[in-house]
Amino acid sequence: MRTIAPLLRPPDATVRVPGSKSHTNRALICAALAPGTSGLEGALFADDTIAMVGSLLSLGLAVWADPAGRTITVMNPDGDIPPGPADLDVRMSGTTSRFLLPVLCLGRGPYRMDGAAQLRSRPITELVAKLRYLGAKIEGDSLPLTVHGGGLEGGSVVVQGSVSSQYLSGLLMVAPRTNRGLYVRVAGELVSKPYVHLTLQTMAKFGVEVDTHPELREFTVPAARYRPTTIAIEPDASAASYFFAAAAITGGRVKINGLGTRTTQGDLGFVHVLEQMGAVVKMTETTTEVRGTGSLRGVEVDMRDISDTAQTLAIVATFADSPTEISGIGFIRRKETDRIAAVVTELSRRGIRAAETADGMIVYPGVARPGVVTTYQDHRMAMSFALLGLKHPGIQIRDPDCVAKTFPDYFDVLDTLRPARFG
């Protein structure tokens, strides 16, 4: 249990957040498939990326990690996947399982992939089905899985856009290594489009350009080789959302360097929602600053493209002067937990009115009463609900260590918002 003490005055701080998980794990996949030596600078060191590094090591690839310097080096002389047998533990990392499963299909196997009980319950069936359609030999429909390899023929495949953009990203990243290249068509509305853009931009950094429909409906990837490179990892925009939110709800100022108008991460769009609510946002190409004005108004917002910040916004909404309706995020019910039900439940337990909708939630203004917040082994529940405690006394976070999934020192960084003389 961790008790969050209210801030004694609004923060005025420049905050450093860790590297992007999404960028780090995409870069690690491309680096693993590039013949030669590639490097990541500013990489995230957290459970999700450690799961990816550990899995690459289990495959027999050479990986050197320097947490102090925040660098990772990957060497794969020919860019091929070493043959099995190999056992891979992807822990609780959805990105690792969904990105690495297609990679395993390029090798000769057998490869066994498993993870934590929580990850076993998360969907992966459609990705398995698409890989089988492309020629993969896979035992099982959910973790644990055994991949017998044999390569992927390529050709064409249709992916449902409403389930998870990670399926699409995983297929796109292995597409250059298929025998014939790959044409992918998205059926229905694609969720989390900015993450797909991040995938395409990362692939381009490693030398593979994808022919893409303007609305991300179709993708044509030629059979090609990645080019080894050194890539700079941006600070994590999802992690930054908590600190921008802190500024908005306290009337303070928070600035983060390394995230600006040139960012490749869609979740930085969260600050524009804060702006709609009444915060002041200033951006340069490489910096973003949010200032709270002392008042916030409720909004109606579709967050399908920035869904990892929906829980953060739900907390900000409690400090507004009118209700906030968040829509377009029905798919987050299948994340680490049902993130809609969990948020509504925990707000209600703290005396704040909230209601589920078909594809989101409505949050009403309110004052949180003291008590314990259950986090459901979800790092984003812990990080977002901690913000309540910056204004309301007596907020306790159960299982605070679950933040290690993406932001191990989150609570230490949150404490940097406190003036030193107040302890």
C-alpha cells in the first residue's frame, strides 16, 4: 500500500519521464531482424521491455543492455531467427507476445511462448489465426503457445481493426521477411492509429518503407531486408500524461523535454484534451508545457486513438465543473483489466459518480473520500489514481509496485512535483 500525500502548493517543475515502451519494443523487433548491429538510445528499462530483451536472449540473439546509460545493443549477424528449441517467457507484456509471435514464425522452431496468468487471459486468437493463414505452424490458440516455424509465405491477409492495433503492427514488422512480402487490409475501424504510424516510422528508420493507404486501410510491404541502425527513443508520451494532468488539476506548471510537435507518439494528443478543458498548453518541436488555470470544464471526447490516456483523463474529469464523456474506447476492456469497469468501480468506491457506456464512460465532478484504490495488477490504474491523492487526503494505492510494468520509479518521479523544503 502507498499513501499519496496532497501537494502543499501547485508544482512548478520540469519532469523527466522514461523512454517510450511502444517505441522501444518496436525498435527491438526491427533490430533483431536487421543483419548486423543496431542500437537504441534512451530506451525504456521496465518489465515490458525487459520481457522483450529476455525473450530475444532466450532465442539466442546477442543483446547488451545498459540501464544506467539507457542504451540497448542488438547484434544478429545475418538477421535470421536462430533455430529452436527455445522457451520464451513474455511475462505480462502484451506488446512482447504480439510482436514476437510473428517473429517466431520466421524461424525453424520449436519455440514455446508463455507468460503470466494475466497475459494468458488477454486475446491473441485472431493473430494466431492470421499467422496460420500465412503458413505458420502453431499449437494452441492462446498462451502458452508452441511455434514450429518454417517461415511465412506472405501474400495477403485481412485484419480486424477493432480488436488490437498490435496484431497489425506485429504482422507489418515481419512482413519484409516473408517470402513474397505482404498485403494487409484492415476490416472495420482501426483503433489506436497513432501506434500504427509509430510502427511504420520505426520500420522506415530501419530501412523498410511501407506503401500505405492514407486512411490506414491497406498496407503493401515488399520482401526486403532491414538495415541495422542506431535509433533514439523518445520519452514515453503515455507516462507524460500523468504529469501534464497533475499540472491541470493543481493549477501548476509541468514541462517535459523531448516531446513536442515532432513526436511520433499519438498519446501526446492528450494535452490537447487538457487544453479543451481549460489548461494552457505550449509546445515547441521538442518540448511540451502544461499550465493549470485553476478551472476545468467537462468535455465530450473520442479517445480511440489515445486510449492509454483514458484513465488519466477520467481522474482529471473529477476536477471539472461539469461531466466528461469518454467514448471510442470499448476495446480497452480487454487490456490488463477491464479498464472501463475498473475506473468506474474505483471512482464510485471513492464517492465519485461515474457510469459505464457502450464504448466508454461518463465521469462527474466530485471530491474523493479517503480510502484504498484497487489496481487490478494494472499499472495505469495505479498511476492515474495516484493523481487523486495530489489534491484529496487519504488516498492509498494498493499494489503500487505494478507500475514496474512501464514506469518503475513512477512514485519517485511524482514526488519531484513537491518543493524540496516541504519534504
